[in-house]
Amino acid sequence: MRKQVIVTGNLGYLGPIVVKKLKSKGYLVVGVDIELYPAEIPFDYLPDLQVSKVDEIASYLWDPTAVVHLAGLSNDPLGDISPGMTYAVNTRMVGDIAAVFPDAKHVLASSASVYGFTDGESKNNVETDPLNPLTTYADSKVKAERVIDFINANSAMLRFATLWGDSPNFRTDLVVNAFAVEAARSNSITPKSNARRPLLHVEDAADSIVKVVESAREEYVGVYNICGENTQVWDIANKLGAKLNCTVIFNDALKDADARSYHLGTFKTPHLCPADPITLTNDEAITRLSARAAKSIDKPSRLEQYHEHLAWITERTVQEG
């Protein structure tokens, strides 16, 4: 009998890649997604069963080995628009699902943004460091970690670095991806800060999730930083500019105050972090990124899509309690 895995948010940015990798390992995958960010997803990236809410899965017929929690409003400006909605989706829903499937291994896609700002150029945040969430989104992830850990002891909480790279449902609001879209549109990149950033390619993030899913229930329990490389925004812009043969414009007048600035330490997770991470020097990854960015010049941002669907989301959340 095939092992069963539930993936929430499977039609988002990271979800399709996680689903494809799980299916290639022989898992039977159920996706749970309200399709807030519609996209054409190739068949290989689609689950065996797609539903729009967890209670559509008959629990007496479903005994998942693991539940992967990817669903969420993943954008700082989104959290500012409707903090209540952000907590409802990013925190409360995680706890509700964890309680429904107490015997499954739970994997939460958390965020390194929970560290907020770190003094000192050489400081790398580790899992035991104090947290400093500076946005509603980051705070919702802190609370989600605490809720899922309290409700279900079989939980792994992965604090991902900023994701980047090609995906069937491409995000244009992440720093590397946004620079690639800007380069495709204007043949230039204009960074607006030089904050420190940890990066992680979306394929590497999916691999870490699959590794936890395949582990024993008592293995990889707790919080783990997942990072591919530590860098800074100007360095990101320079590397992409060289790879994409475009102009990089540094203009202090355009610089935004970015309170988030941090790097990640990963001594706790050598087996979860990629041994040979996909970095900004990877030609194949940058080529795929550039091709996807060129197709996404006119794609609405997550913020624009959220505004469009806000009333519908609110109604749906109220109906589902």
C-alpha cells in the first residue's frame, strides 16, 4: 500500500515541486489548496487527489504518514493589509490540521524572518537565538511553530531562508526573482537596500521537506534553519547582473529602510541543508530563472492577487470557522 501524504498549499510557489518529488518517491499525495494564486501546473507537479479544504478528506479512509504545511499568506505587505486573516491562515489553520492528524509526522514551512534583525556582520542566527519578528507575517510563523509543537509532538519546523528559483507558480515578490523580472523588463536591476539575506533555492527547500517526510517520526523533531548561502542584497544584484548581462544601478536616493537583516547558521541541520546547494553561481538555475522571469513580466504580484480575492477569502474563512 502506498504511503499517504497531505500537502497544504500545494498549488503555490513551493508546493508543486514538493508534490512532484514526493510522487517520484512513490507517495500518494493529497493536495489541499483554495487556489488563491491560480497557475497552469504541469501534470507531473499535481497531486493524486486535489481538495479545497481538509474536511473534504474522509478521515476514516485516510491515514497519512505525514502532513506538510505550506499553505499561508507569505508576504509582509499582505500581513499589513489583514493581520487577522494572516493569523487565521498561517497560525490557526496549522494547529487545526495538526489536531486532526495526531499520528502523522508534521512538517511546517516556517521562515527565517522570525529572526528579524541581527547586529554584527559576522553573526549567524542559530535555532536557540532569541526571536525578533518585525512583521505580522514573521510573528504568525513564530506562533505557528509554538502551536504545532504544543499540539503535535511529531513536528519539524523548518525555518527557510528566502526562497528563489523557477517554479510552475512563480513568485515575483521574492528578492532574487524580483531582480530577474526587473532585468527581463528593463535590462537593469536597482537594489533598494543592502540588507543581509540568507538564500535557498526552491528545489533545495523541497528536498529538505521530502527528507523529513521520509524520516522516522522521532527524527528531525523541533526547529531547524534551512539555508543554501548567506549573502547581501547588493551582492545578489551584482551576481545576477553579471549572469544576465544587465546594468546594476545603485542609487542611495531610492534606498528603502529595511529593518530585516540577518544570516543563518545551520550547524544543527547538516543533513537537511543541501550538501551542494544551488546558488547564484549555478548557470542552469539562473537560465531557468531568467526564462521564467521573462514569461512573468506582466504577471500580477501576490499583493495584487490578494487584493482581488480578499473579500472571497474573508467569506471563505468565516464559513469554515
